[in-house]
Amino acid sequence: MLVFAASDKGGSGRSVTSCNMAYRRALQGDTVAYLDFDFGSPTAGAILDVPVAEHGVDGSGLHSYFTRHTEARQLDTALHSESGAMRDLPSVSSVGRLVLLPGDRGGGEFAIGRDMPARCAQLFLRLDREFDCCVVDLSAGRSYALDLVLEATARPELAKLTTRWLVFHRWTKQHIVSAHGLVFGEKGILHAAERYGHDPRTLNESVRYVRTAVVDLGVDQESVTRAPQGAWLRAYDSKLREQADRLRMGRARLAGQIPYDPMLQWSGQVIDDSDVRGLRIANEATVQSFEELAARLSDERFWEGL
Ligand SMILES: Nc1ncnc2c1ncn2[C@@H]1O[C@H](COP(=O)(O)OP(=O)(O)OP(=O)(O)O)[C@@H](O)[C@H]1O
Ligand SMILES: [Mg+2]
């Protein structure tokens, strides 16, 4: 399965959420590859706590794979991460694995050369055979990376692969509008996809949305929120929900809603069960939402045509 993680805006929570989703998927028993296609700023290694790839790797990352035809480096997080969560993964799940394919250190955006879509398709085919789930973290907005994967996935050799799209956005008016524009806008994913030979309706059926860093309006919040503030938050939340419904980004298309978590705000990392139950520095609801999002990826009923 290929999972494309997209967002219109930077700082939307796309990478932090995707890394946590990938980790949860591995805990659930999948072999997972995490491809850092954020070519302008390849920092997935920092989230996964892989020091050798904190800001990409030297000359053997995905930039080099595309621009210099080298092999793409694969870093198993059980061996290369300093995070206890990922080091312990093999003992918690005997089959699950999380492998990072980093970008290049200092590598920036590059224009798509003629051979790149075929090379990209080759990479996806190979990884799809090797891994249960491949998460592709794309640069924000309409980027070269986005065009590259749209062109690659339109190729006939990829027609049989299961492909999902997750569009991440913060729970604000501005982010909802911009995420909608990324998918449906004149220069959005669906129009671009059509130009590369995709059927836009079929592609749209594989798009779901993830709301990130959403303030929890539940019982706990009541005790720390002043009454007028709580009332305003609830009223505004329902306005945002109406807006999302109008833009075809409502509940039926919602793959996940990740609560705001102070630990993530500051650390932007993978949360481990011991952060919740042992150290108690992260919230249970956050981990639960990552687990649910991860499980949703293979919930066929959820991905059936709407
Ligand atoms: N659930 C959350 N609760 C609180 N803060 C969060 C949450 N998710 C992400 N963040 C914060 O938002 C910041 C941006 O998240 P992230 O790096 O995942 O965004 P991005 O969309 O990948 O951005 P970019 O396009 O720049 O790569 C993180 O550094 C983290 O501080
Ligand atoms: Mg990112």
C-alpha cells in the first residue's frame, strides 16, 4: 500500500502525524517504509530520532536516487534511531519494522527530469513488494514532489497498487480552505492528476483528510477553560465543521483527528506508550488517535467509494 501524505501549508502537522502513524502501523505488525519526499527540507530523520539522517544523509538519499541514479539508502529505525520506542520495536512486534528512506543533506527542490517518473514508479514498485505500507511524506503545497508522484502513479505498471492520499490540515478556517484548494483548486491535485492521465473521480475517492492539533473540547478541557472561552470554542468548532462539510471534507472523509498535545508542540517526535503510561508526559487520547489513523489505512469499508 502506498500512502501519500500531503498538505497545502507547511507546519500543518503532516510529518509528525505521519511518523506517529507509521510507527503505530509497525506496532500493529506491518513492515513500513517512510519516504522523505519533502525535498526542500528533508527532516523526517529528526522526528524519528535518527541522528545520521537528522537533516538528510550525505549523497545517498532520495535526492541522489533521482538526480544521480544512486541507490536510495534505507535506515532501519530499530538500528539507527535513538528513540527507545523504535529501538524496542522488534521486541514489541516481532514482525513490524519501520525503515526510513531519507533525503540528502543540503538537497533542495529539483525540477523533474524526463526519467524521474519512471524511476519513481520503479522505486514504489520495489518498496511495495518489500513493505506492507509505504508512507510518502510530500513537500507542502503544489511541489515538484507532488507532480512527480502523480506522474509516476499514472503509469500502467502502478495501476494495481493500492494508493491512498491523506491531506493534513490544522483545524482553522484558513487551513480548511487551503487544504480544499490543494485537492480541488484550479492548480490542485485532481486537475494535475487528470493531466497525467488519472481519472480524477477515482483519485478523489482515495483522498481523505486528517485534522491535526485540534483542541480537545472534552471534559478535561472544561476544568481548565473559562466558561465563555469554552462556549466560544464549541461555537467556533461547529462553524468549522459546517465549513468542512460544505467543502466535502466532513466526517465521511475524515481519516483522523489528532488532538493538540503539548508534548508534540514542543518536541515534534514519535510518542511511545511509556510517554503516556510511565512518564505521563503525553496524552492517552493522542496515542489513541494515532492508533486509529494507522488502523484506518487498511479498513476497506472506510476507503470504499463515497
Ligand atoms: N498534535 C499536535 N499537537 C501539538 N503540536 C503539534 C501536533 N502535531 C504537530 N505539532 C507541532 O506542529 C509543528 C509542525 O508539524 P510538522 O513538522 O509535522 O508539520 P509539516 O506539515 O510536516 O511541516 P513542513 O511542511 O514544514 O514539513 C511541529 O513541530 C509540532 O510542534
Ligand atoms: Mg514536514
